[in-house]
Amino acid sequence: MKGITVKELSLNDFSKYGTFAGMINPDGCKIGEEPIEFYRDLVTMSFERPTVAFSVTRILKRPLIIDSIEFHSSSEEGMLPLDGDVLLSVAPATANGDIPDDRVEVFHVPKGMMVMVRPGVWHSAPFTYNADCANVVIVLPERTYANDCSIVRLSGEKLLKINE
């Protein structure tokens, strides 16, 4: 089983998969001054379908083994951990549907950090990080889970272990 070391989010390392921004104590261009400051367009997403859905994935602590991985052909996916840090695995999009298991990377995503994953980028459900539970807001076009989600189950030598 291949082991993967956790990386901290950085624009340099994550930019090939998508983008991210802190939603708690944001920094950057703003409109207004205290007591009301509006930090605009921190993370942008484009959707073909007009209805955007906000869902929650509740994640309980589990072994740090990646046993399934997925991608969305035409949809970006937003993830915002609300109450706990998570680990997110990602890998570059492939043309033939083969998982580039030698290129999977795992990033530590602090609570309050919005991450956007580009279409085609392989990713798995997040793992909790130093917590028993985390609730993650998922932003996708409505019903993407039913009509634009390719999931591959991993087993045997294809399983990937996240090294703490």
C-alpha cells in the first residue's frame, strides 16, 4: 500500500487542482470598513446548470485509507469545512479514466477554508484531521452526485494510506 504525506495548502502546490480562500478572518480586497467589511469573490465557480446546491457531508473519524476516489466531468466542486480541519486527497484529471495513483496528493484543509476543485480532478471524501467529526459544506450543481459523478473503488495494492 502506497503511503502519502500530508501537505499544507499552498497556491503553488494546489493550483493545478483548483483554488482556495480563507472564509474566516479573510484577507484581501474588501468593500467597506469596520464594522461591516465585504470580502468579495474570494472563490469563484462556474456551473453549466443554473441551480447550485449546498449540501453537508458529515465525516466521522475513520482509518486514513483512501479506498474510493471520484471525479466530476463537467462540474467544479466547492468544499468548506465548518467545524473541524479535514484532509483532502486530489489527483490530476486523466483523459482515459485511469487513476494516477502515483500522483495523488493529500492536503490539510483548515476549518473555514473554502476549497474549489476543478472538473475532472480526482478527489475522495475528506477525512477528519485531529477531530472525531467534521461537517463540510459541499457546493455543486443540483444532483451532480446522480448525473456527473464517476466513482472508482480501490482495493488491494491500489489502496492508498495517508501518513500522519
